[in-house]
Amino acid sequence: MSLADKVLAVNNDLPIRTELPVHSGKVRSVYWLTKADSRRLIQEKGYDVAADAPLAIMVISDRISAFDCIWKGEGGMNGVPGKGAALNAVSNHWFRLFKESGLADSHILDIPHPFVWIVQKARPVMIEAIARQYITGSMWRSYAKGERAFCGIDIVDGLKKDQKLPELLITPSTKGILKGIPGVPEVDDVNITRRDIEDNYQAFNFSSKEDVDRYEVLLKEGFDLISKTLSELDQVFVDTKFEFGYVTDAEGREKLIYMDEVGTPDSSRIWDGPAYRKDEVVENSKEGFRQLLLSYFPDPDILLNKDRMKERQALAEDNELSESVLMEVSNIYTSIAEKITGKPVHLSDNPKAEIVEILKKEYGLID
């Protein structure tokens, strides 16, 4: 069996029983279960959700995206071996620690396979909640050009690239296109201030103004928990993205939860501690892949300049990355996942066949 066979590049063609179209993102695919299957599983498995809650199967892939493009490899290896399992393992680890620490639940109800989550439908808060502990990336580029106000927060002069910020900085942006909010452009992923959120909390899908405070507490405490745990592993938690939503439990109580993914190499920057102390940045996250691409192609401006998106897409479609490059990226993901969880990443021989068998035999979701 070739290495390409062990990569789950296509994850939207599983024969899971569903009445709705499969929703596929850059990395994950979501299969909404039928009402009958949702009710049956809630009863059989004892999930702590309302009896009529919509459930979904969320299947991760080994696809790799960067600079808004999906990248592929030679020999049909259209993904990174171990990446999907590594991402899920890391998220599972942090979600469990959040719950055990009394912070909040997540949307995950069950984990049938390293590539699969059973989730409950959540009402998303329309905010990409970004927390930054160090000044780097796009924030540094803006700072270097003289910008000092970020999402309504003034930053001091005299900071150096990759330096630790005086305090944790929360720089939220919109999730999707939101309309009718004064001073907020109707475009996706635009920076907003805390005042914007407070004054228009309903437009961002918050149930109450108090929940704006609650979301910020969950963001900071979640970040601090991950940062402290990583520092014990001599890793630096640089910045990350959190997403939140609302679900209803079996008693009919609405609660604010963490959703999407948390603290993963895809949603966060993680630096090697020993290297950072020597004034050197070694990326243990997807940023390492981005840097690799920037050095791989002769004209990196194509990847950085949004006005050259057509050229960028052609670059991704017309170039197959070498197996050695993809294995280098694989090592970044699996190594940090194993460091965080303390367990080896399971690399399936045939992940699709394994998923089908489990969902058929143990969950009755495949005919």
C-alpha cells in the first residue's frame, strides 16, 4: 500500500445516511443526520442534548490549505499523512481539559474514530475570536508601518518583532458578512472592537450582553490554560483563534460553548521554546508550512498579495509538492500532537474503510 493510500484527501463521499447536501470546508466535511437517526443516537448513546437536537458527523481530512488555497503533492498524495488525526487529537485534548477545568463544553458528543466527531448543531457566535500573546505575522507588519491601534486597543511604541506583548491582546473579527452594524463594513473577516460587540451583541448572535463578558472570560482562560500547559512542554503559545456558539442540553438549558477547533497547529502559532530563547523562531504549526511555501516558490509576492489571487490559485493547481516537503509538514503536525497529548498519532492504512465500518456497525448510519 502506497503512502498516498493512507491519506484521506476526499472526505465528502462517504455513504452516510443524510437528507441534506454534505457541507465541505477546506479541511472538514459535515454530514447532517436524518431526524430519525439523530433521535435514535441521542437515546441509544445518552448524549446530554435535547431529544430533538440535530446531530452531524464531522469528518476531518488530511488536506492542507494555506494562503486560501488547497495544496497537493506528487504521486497522488493530496494531503499530509497524519495531519487530520493530529488536528483532531489536539482539539480533543484541549476540549477535554476545558471541560475538566470547569470552563465550558464543546460541540463534540462522541469520537467514533480519530478522523470523526459526532457533534450537535450549535448556533454560532459570529466572531472569529483572536487572542495574541506575541507580536508577529500580520499584526507585526501593520505595527512596523506605524499602526498602533488594533481593534480599538492602543499598543505601546518600541516593540520588536516576535516580542511578547505587555498583556494578552484580543483582536476579534467578523465571522461571515454581517449587515446593519454601524461602523462595521459588510465584508467577511473585518476587524471589530469590543464596543462594536457590546453595542450590537444580538447582531453577533449573543443571547445577552452578559454573554459578551462570558465569551471574553472563556477566551482568556482557555488561552491561559493552553499557554501554561504548552510552557510546561517548553513550547510557546503565540496566538490562536477561538470560536463560540450556543447549544441546548437535555434539560432545555442554553449554554455557551467552545466550537470548531482549539489550540491546533492549524488555528494557532506555536513556537519551539529552546529556539525562541536563542532569538530564533521555529514554527510548530501551519505557519511552518506557509514559510516553507514562501521559500519554495521564486515569487513569494504571489502568496502574500491578495490582488494576485488568480496567479496564486494557478500556482496551487499547477504545482505538486514533493513527497519530502509533505513529510516534513507531516512531522510538524504529528510531533506537536504527540508532545501535547502524550500519545502517538494513529496513522490509518485505509482511513475511509475504517470510518465506514465503524459508522455502519457501531452507529447504524450506513446502509
